[in-house]
Amino acid sequence: MSYIPNTENEQARMLEAIGVNSIADLFTPISDAILAEADFSTVQPKLDDIALKKHLLALSSQNVHMDNHPCFLGAGIYDHYIPPVVGHITGRSEFYTAYTPYQPEVTQGLLQTIYEFQTLICQLTGMEVANASMYDGATALAEAVIMASDLTKRSQILVPSSLHPAGRKVIDTYLSTLPIEATVVQHNSKTGQINGELIDQITDQTACVVVQQPNFFGVVEDLTAIASAAHAKGALLVVSVDPMALGLLETPGACGADIVVGEGQGLGCYPAFGGPLLGLFACRKDFVRRIPGRIVGGTVDEEGTRAYTMTLRTREQDIRRETATSNICTNQALFALAATVYLSAQGKTGMQQVANLCLQKAHYAQEQICALPGYESVFTAPFFKEFVLRCPEEPVAINKRLLEAGIIGGLPLAPYYPELENTMLLCVTEQRSKEEIDALVAALKG
């Protein structure tokens, strides 16, 4: 009862009100067979606050985490530096406990932060409008392909095998009950980029071509060429982007993208244990009335003072789901705020510096590791902060030894790409020091 501050007398009154004699009576609907299988031997007796805190700290100390182990694991969730100002702002009670701003007259501060988030995402992606926001990058991607199919009135989408496997699975789940077919096209086994075969498969029935930039292997794609090929057939280009890479790469909007999505976790949000996350979604202004979720707009009140309010938001998403354009009816406002503070604090120059550090450190790590016997780079195309290595033995065994050395290793790729046996996806962010990279190389060498 440590977390429920009520007395035994209060508990008795509550039990009397609901018509049972004890807390144990609340579990009578559970069958004896299920209860017999339950193991309660590890459950601690009730503890006072001091003992409970010590117990929880002892449990948490068993975790391997990024504060005490340098991490080279990426694959969609990244260990980027978070400036202290992010936690200072997001920890304020008016933001930390706020919910959906249905009443603009009392939520101007929250609405303004969402408006600023949209503006920053438009600047970052080179698009004209952005929503606020999506649950995560994978669901944003699935919403994008459905939106593209609806806009073009076509039922085929082309997806490269170099798209994040989780993203492909989420797309399949979303499309399983819709008359839309996703065709997976193999990447180039030498470069790691999209094959010309994908471009050749674009037809008059293609709703959109999906591209990840950089792709799941960390490889940089040529968006301009793919956009031209898609538009020539009347198809749209959907780009799933790592926002950190946009500190160096040309914006998807400038390359011809029609819809841009992405995972915004790296923008000031902790990796935690894999979530919750922050989905980004931006598109051309022509599609603004089909965009999922919501948009906050800026206007003026009757006195001419700047004001903000939710706009272009269909109530069908809440109350008439069968006619809704999307299943998204809320947002990740707290994480969107974190991204807003992060981008504002970093500024254009800061984003360029972070991206450049990721690029330089990743290339240094790749060069040093590939100089070791038995290790080689799998793909030849340029990469950003992640790269694929062929290893002299099973990566699972390598990662076990790295963990014994106090290092979190990369992602073995064979479970997702059987043809990439004994390969590992490594990530190097601006957080990794030269000493940590050298320690990784020494551990691999040993």
C-alpha cells in the first residue's frame, strides 16, 4: 500500500461500499488453476518508504544502461546528448501535467509550444506544413502511405528492403484490412542503396515510393532521382528521415519529397527502454486537409493580440471512426515540447555541429574497426552515423564479450536479413568519445 495513501479504516469503508469483506475477495473471479500457477514467493512483504527505496535502487542497479556503458546500438533509437534546458522546461508542472488543449482560452502557452514545434519541423524538413504530432516514427510512416493512397486514388506502394524492418511490419499491419498492396523491392547488395529495380517498378498504379534517409543500414540515398522517377508516373515520394542527419543533408523538401515522416526521439527525448517516442509528420500545403492528427494555427483575438488554436482537425477521428481519415486523435505533446526546446537551444549551427560530430566519429570508428583482421565494411555507399560490419564470428558472441568489457555493442542483422549472416549494425553518435571508440576497437581486437 506504499503508493495508495489510505488507512486501514478507509480501506474497510471502501470494501464495505463495494460489498466484499477483504481485498482477497476481489480476486475470486480468477480461477484456482491460474492462482496455483502464480509464483508469489519473490514478492516482497510490505515495506516502509526508506526500505522500499533501497529495494528499488537495488533492482535498478541490475540494469545495463547508457549512463555507465558506452552505447554503440542504434537502429532507430539513439543515445544523443540532451541539454539540461530540455528537462528544465518539460518538467514544469503546466507542461508536464497538461492534457489535450481543447479550450484555447486557457491553454495558450501549450498551444504556442505546439505551434512552434510545427514551425521548427517545417524548417528542418523543408516542407510547408507539419502536424502536432504522431505517436512514433513507424505509425507516422504507415499513416503517410495510407494518405498517399487516398490522395492518388491508387493501391500500390513500393517499399525498399532497406527500410527499417519495424517500419515495414507496422505498414503491413495497417494495410492488412485495406485494399492497398505493399511491394518490397530489394536494395543493392553492394552499395546498400535503392536499386534501379525499384525505380523501374514505378507504374501508373503506384501511389507512393517510400524511402528512408539515411536508410536502415545508415546509407545515404539519392532522393532527387527517386522523386523525379516517382513524379513522372504521378506517384508521391514519402521520406522517413532521421532528423539529426538534416544538420548536414539537403532537406527532403528540397529534394522533391511530398510527405516527410520521422522518429523524433533523438531531439531531446530519452531512449528509455524503447519508448515512448515522438512521430514527425510534414507534407506539402496541398495535402493539409488530409493530414492525420491535428494542426495548431496562429491568429489574432478580437483585440488584435496573437493567439493560437487547434484547427483543421476532424472530429470524426474521435466520434465517427468509420469516416475518419486517420486513427490518430491525440498527440505526443510533452515530447514535442522536448523537441521544440532542443531545436531552439541547438539552433541551425548546433544541429550542424551535432550532425558533423556523428559523421566524423562514425567514420573514425569504421576505419579503425575495418583495420582489424576479419572485419570489413559491407556496403560501399556513403553513410551518416551507422554502418554495417561483417564480423569474423557470430555478432551475438561478440556482443556478449563487449558487454563483459562494459560496452553495449551493435545490432546483429541476420534475424532481419538472413543473407547478412555475421553482420552487425553499429551506431556512433556525438556522445561517444575517442577514448570510448578506441576501447570498442581494443575489445573487438582482443
